[in-house]
Amino acid sequence: MYATKSTVMQFRMDAGLKQDAEELFRELGTSFAEALRIFARQCVLTRSMPIAIAMPHHETASGAFSQYADSEKRKLEAGAFARAMEAKHANAR
């Protein structure tokens, strides 16, 4: 289906990331370019991103997304589960 390699792509990335990725792919027995071709093919085959996007271990959910959070809603939601459980069990008595 995609037999010839006739298109050239260029993009910028951090030099350290590139070096680390090239080293990893060499250890895996392939090249960075081939890894990108594999990635693109999997995207087309699955019609999705074939990887899980995960948060780095050093970040917390509140830290990673705090710039998008509505501070008023955060105040309202703080302790909401505990309040709901207290209300539920108070009604059960």
C-alpha cells in the first residue's frame, strides 16, 4: 500500500530528546526515521494515537491541569464527596 519513500519531512525538536530517542531506537534495532514511519502507519491503521498519553510521575493532576481549572468551582467541589457521603448516611439513620 505504501511502498515507496518519496516524501521528506522536517520538524524541530529538542536536541537532547532527539539524541535520547535515537539511542533508544538503536537499542531496539531500528532507526528514528523507521520508528516514525511505524508510528504513522499505526495511526492510520487504528485511526487513533496508538500510544497512551500519561502524566509524568513528578507532576500531580492538580499541578498539570491547574492552569485550566476554575478556582471558584474548585472551592465548591472541595470536600463534595465527603459532604455527599455524610448526607447519605445521615438520611439512613
